[in-house]
Amino acid sequence: MEPAAAAQDMRYPVGKFKPEASLSFAQREHLIGEIEEAPALLRNAVKGLSEAQLDTPYREGGWTVRQVAYHLADVDMNAFLRFKLALTEDEPTIKTYKQDRWAETIDAKSAPIELALKLVEAVHGRWVLLLRSMEAADFMCAFQHPERGRVTLEQNLALMAWHGRHHVGHITSLRERMGWK
């Protein structure tokens, strides 16, 4: 494999996100299951890592394992709120945020990993309750994203399930490359 291809693999350990035009009930249920399982997968991915390992970037120029965990917590909190807004308002315009800057804040760079894990578990617990209560029509509710335009909750569900796999993949692929048991 050429160096550029190897670097590409490290950036996208589960492949790039590929949106679907629409999802079946079974596909939505599968994605909800992935969101439900994500906290346990994240916890398992960081289990037993030392502080030095948690502060190791998953690739050259990438975030550390700790930053990835806090990034997941930040994104998932925002995603949950976007679901709530879309379900309770008429296509609200959401606010974007500078994820790279959030990853550089002191909490994302140095707080105990357990805080990120508990936050992800709590947000996902509530989020899955909400997702399992939604009817098919609810997944067609949408928000306006300043950069991506109209985003349905169905589209966002697929993106967020991929996002969790994507970042857990960063951690697990680093563990594998480094031989961390």
C-alpha cells in the first residue's frame, strides 16, 4: 500500500460516510442499535489504556485518544439537541461549532476519560429512548444546517451512527497498530 493510501485508511478506518437516499424501517432500527451500542464500544476501545496512551494521537497530526473521546461526547450532545429541536420546532436553523477548537480546550485535552465515557453513556441513553419512540414520519423532520442545507433526522441518524463507528475505529486501529492489549 502506498503511504498516501495508508494515511487515508487511518483517517477513515471504517470508510467515508455514504448517505442513502432513504432508509427502510429495518435500516433505521439497525442504526438505532448502533447508537445504542456506541457507548459500550467506546468504553471497550479505551479500556485499560494508560494516561500516556490516552494522550497518543491516533495518527500523525490527529487528535489524541482522549480528544477523540471528548469529541464524541461533544458531537453526540449536539446531535441529540438537534434531534430535539427538529422534533419540536419547524425546521430550525441549528448553530454550527468549530469542532477542532473544541478539541483543543483544556477539558478535551486533559480531563479524566471516565467523564467523557459517562457523558456519552448518558446522552445515548436519552437519545435511544427518543429514537425508539419516533414514528416513521418523525424521521422526516428536519433542521437547517448553515453549511449542508436541509438535513432530515433520518439522514442525521445515519451520519451519527457512522460517526461513532468512525471515531471508535480511530482508537481501535491505533491500539492494533501499537500492539496495545
